[in-house]
Amino acid sequence: EDKVVQSPLSLVVHEGDTVTLNCSYEVTNFRSLLWYKQEKKAPTFLFMLTSSGIEKKSGRLSSILDKKELSSILNITATQTGDSAIYLCAVEAVGRGGADGLTFGKGTHLIIQP
Amino acid sequence: KAGVTQTPRYLIKTRGQQVTLSCSPISGHRSVSWYQQTPGQGLQFLFEYFSETQRNKGNFPGRFSGRQFSNSRSEMNVSTLELGDSALYLCASSFEGRGGTEAFFGQGTRLTVV
């Protein structure tokens, strides 16, 4: 059974700090790893990492995929209170009919204190 | 362009009843996936539809079913509701649902079973 584990489950830091969120996975026929930010209801897409794109950056956020270690990290530098959210890691695997759907980790609840 | 639209946003049902949830994907997207989110289990994959066909299915009982129409809109049905079905139901649309295309989520339908 596919498995995605995120750590830490929760994290409280001060504004301006840098944080690193971790995601490790065990899936058959890995296709891609995705990061989402969930503030209220709808998770919003951050990054997608694949074998051909193992590093992504957007502003203060960046992510790296380590296919050897079967893991990924999400870095947020110079954190702001608006970064407070649950960060979800999901892995897509290849199934018989195509994509298997996304297997999600439980998420990291990040709280940025002013 | 408009995002993923889910209706209704909130629903209260009694045990034993059935419920139908609706999801309108982003224009041009042909893949719609459904997820159940609960505090204990996190986000779990229900099923994925592509071009009116169920392509993949998660580990949920047969009480959970869905369909997709020719305009890519999708409905999810849960019959004989149980208290444990109380959850946030999210749908996600993507262009193909295969590797290399990120999924965009709707705001979800909050279902409460009493």
C-alpha cells in the first residue's frame, strides 16, 4: 500500500524564521510528488516535482525531490504570518488505468507567530 | 478562468439517507478526482473519472459511487449514510489526471451525518 509520511506534524516559529518541512514516501511506480497549502478548505497547488524536475522555486518557497532517499523537502524562508497553514505532500503513482490518484500525507500544521 | 466549483458547500443528513455532491471542473479539464478529508485520516482518494469513465478507485465501500457527464461535471453519491461519513469532500480537476499535470481543488462540501 502506498504511504506518505510528513514531519513534523506541527511547527510553531516566529516571523522571519526559515522552516523546512519533510515528506517521505513509499509508492509503487512513482510518477510525481506535489506540495499543497491548505488554509481553510481548498488545498492550493504549490509545486510538482518529477524525475525531470527535481527542484522548484517560487519566491520564498522552494522544494527539492530526492529520488534516491524517496523524500522531498519544502523550504520557506523569511516566513510571514500569511504562511500559516497546513502543508500537504502528495504522491502520484501509475496504476493500471493511468494515474492512481494522489496519496496524501497527514500534513504539517505550520503556525507563524508575529 | 473559473476554478473548481463544488455544490453544496454544506450538508446535514441523517443516518441511512443518501446524498449527492456535485463538482464542476475547470473548463477544459477532463479528469475529476474525489477525496474524503477527516481529521483522523487526512485526505483519502475515493475515485477518479476521465471522459465519463471511472479510471481509478480507492479503498472505499460500494456505498460510495460517482459518475461523470459529457461536459466533465461529476457527481458523487453516498448511499446509506453512516456517522463516519461525516467529512469534507473535495474534488480536484486536472487536464488529464496523469503525471505531469497538477490537480486544482474545489472548496469542498462539508457533510455532517447525524
